[in-house]
Amino acid sequence: MSSKLICVLCLLFAMLCTERAAACSCGSGGPEPCEAYGRASAVFVGTVVSIKQRKFDSVEVERKRADAGERLSPLVYTFAVQNSFSGMFGGEVEVGSGRGGGDCGYEFIQGMQYVVYAYGDLPNNRLWTSTCTRTRPVAEADEDLAFLRSLPRRASGVTISGAVFMKYHSVEGAQPKEKRILRFPLVIDGEGVRRELRTDAEGRYQVTGLKAGSYVVKVTLPDELFTHRDERKVAIAERGCSDVSFYVEGNGRISGKVLDADGQPVPKLALYLIRAEDAGAEHPQWTNASSDEEGQFTFRPLASGRYLLGVRLLGLSAPGDVANRYPLTFYPGVSDAAQATPITVSRAGEHVSGLVLQLPQRLTERTVEGIVALPNNRPAAKALVSYQEISKTGLWASYGVETDEQGRFKIMMYEGFNYLVRAYLKVGSRQMHAEPAEVTASAELKSIRLTISEPGTTCERCRNLGFRQSRPQQ
């Protein structure tokens, strides 16, 4: 089954499930009425006249919609429009939303009147809204109605404004502080207009009188600064406005090349950085990067500090990851954190380059066969077998395979490493499990036998290691 199809199935399940997540997060604050109006596809005052559940089509059709970026709304509300301020003129309109709770769906009440900020494809009647918009009951919308009713008196055109903020990391783990940057260059481009400007003495900017339509606002950063998003695209309705702000930070970087034991570059290798003071910690703060086809890697952006670079610093990576083929290795090429060379980024924006991480010989792979049996020695078909590497600090990532009709399975291990192997089988409404087997991968280990015998998923060995069991990943 393709990954896209799996994602669609998961999405459909989540939408149809009646159990809600604990909360919906929309970030802090929200847009002002002018900005919400400027970005919405339609803004109106309307009364909910009907509520219906969306009928889902076949998985293939839903997959195509998801691939095309079409929003899937499990509930559709029909509104009788009393006042239209943008995008439509009276009549009725349908607006989709989620079920509430974790999906940020707005729970409209039939017969109640609302100010609705709707987004999406108005010509094809595919609009949606959520609790993250300014949509609200009319009784709570005095500020919105005051702005919307003032539209005929407002000057024509649209306004784009914002600021550029510098994020400062003071204490590791603390929320970064922000400060507006003065005289910072920006470009606004769209609707036949190009404006080059700078933030003012307070770190802000504003352009008024622009034609309604679509614009791109962009910042060009010097090498010592970094942002995850250097341009923003906005579409603004007539007499609306949009706040377009940017957040930048020091572009601290660590870069270099990773080589194997023969001096050849290692491509597509998962690498990790941890704070030097976190060496040996059970839950270190970390960041990761991957080497390219030439073995080159770069970590960015980094705050100032001392770092340890290495492979397998957090145990096994995803199944099939190149990093799993090598033992724990710290820069410049040692197996012990105490012997590793810390890498220091002494100031914001500093680039520490030219590092060479030397890897040892690859680990020897061992394919181990096994069988899962029922108490009567019959094979346990379609049982789930999980296996986890055991390190000095506990269990690392769990991987899973399924047994065939004869209860057989194969798993790949690395010689000299210890593993905990478990098996699960759903029998009726119960989930049964086998007593876990702790094994060491070696040439002598040819096979493993697990017998399904006990209800539940208790794992005494897991408790002794101080880890809760996680659901095995397929």
C-alpha cells in the first residue's frame, strides 16, 4: 500500500472517529478584523439553517483530493446570508468545518447567527472555517461588525505592514527573546508593482494604497542570519490589510564531511548534534542532519555553545537507515563521549567548517530467522514480531515484522548487539503475547522461537530497563 494511500486512510479514520483530541492549538493571538477580512474568501453575517455530515467518496477519489490539497471537511453547515461584506451577495452558502476539539472545527449551532470568515474556493462552493479564524457569534462580534460596517467609508486599496524580528537564544531551553530589527530591507512584489523598502526606526514597515490582489513579501538575509521562511505570499481583498512579519536568528553552522573506514564519503547518513554538557544524559537536547551524495553535511541554525557530533547518538535510526550500519561514533572518530572533541560555536552566525568525521568499519549484519507458535505448537500466522536494540541506557527504537502463514519471520540484526524480541497476536477481542526473548546477534544465533501464551502486553524486562512499551512500528 502506498504511503499516500495510508495517509488518506488515516485522515478518513481521524475524521470519522467520534473521540476528540484533547485540544486545538492555533498559536498565540489572532488577526485583527482588517487582516482577517483581507485574507478571507468570503465574509458574511448568516444564520445556520442546516447541518449535515459530509459523504466521503471512494478511497481513490479522496486520495486524489488530498494530493490536490483540497480541504476535507467532515461537517457542512448551510447559512442563510443576511449581510455580505466580501465574496458573495445574499442567498445561501455552505461552509465546511471539523468536528471540534483537536481538529479546530467550529461547532455551529443551528438557528444561531454568526459573523463568518470563510476560506477556500468560493466559485465552486468549497469554503471552510475553523476556531483559528475570527468566526464568532454576532453577539460577540462588536469589533468585527464595527470594522465591516465602516468598509464603505475606508480609503480604496489595501495595506501591507509588519516587522522583522531577531530571535535571541539566551539560556538553553528557555524561550528565545525577540527584538525588532531597524532599517532591514524588504521587497513587496505583485499586481504590477515592486516596492523596495526598509523597516523604520521602530523596526516596522507599512505600505498603503496598493491594488487588491496577490503579493509576495520577501527578505534577503546576509550569510550570518537565518530564517525558515524568507518570503510570504498573501492575497488581500479590497480595503483589507495583511500583517507580514519575519523572524530571523543567528545562522550558527557546523559543516564538514563524513568518511568511511576506507576514506570514501558516506551519503545519506543520519548525523546528530547534542550539547556537550548533555553527554550521557538520558534525554539530551539534539538536532539532526543528513549527509548528501558527497558525504557533506551542515547543521543550521545553531545557537552559540559546545556540541558533540556523531552517529547513533540516539540509538537506532529508522529501518534501513545507513547510520544503523555503524557503531556509536563521536567526532572526530571515537566511540567514547569522554574522548570526543567538542565543537564550539562561539557567537551567533559563526560557521565552523571543514570538519571530517571518520567512521570505523561497518557492523556485520546477521539475518535471524524465527517462528512464532501457539500453545498447541501450531504456527501463529500474522503475528506481529517486534525487536529492539538494548543499549546501556535501555531500549532503543522498536521495529516490527509480521509472520507468514507458517508463523515464520526474518529480522536483521548487527553482530555483537543485544536485542529484545517480542511477539503479539490478537485472538478474538484479546491481545496475547509471548515471553520476550533477549538475544545477542552472532554467527551462532540461527533461529528464535516464541510461543504465544499470555494475555496482555506486560514485559517484565522492559520494566527492569525503566522503559514503557511502545507500539511496534511496521
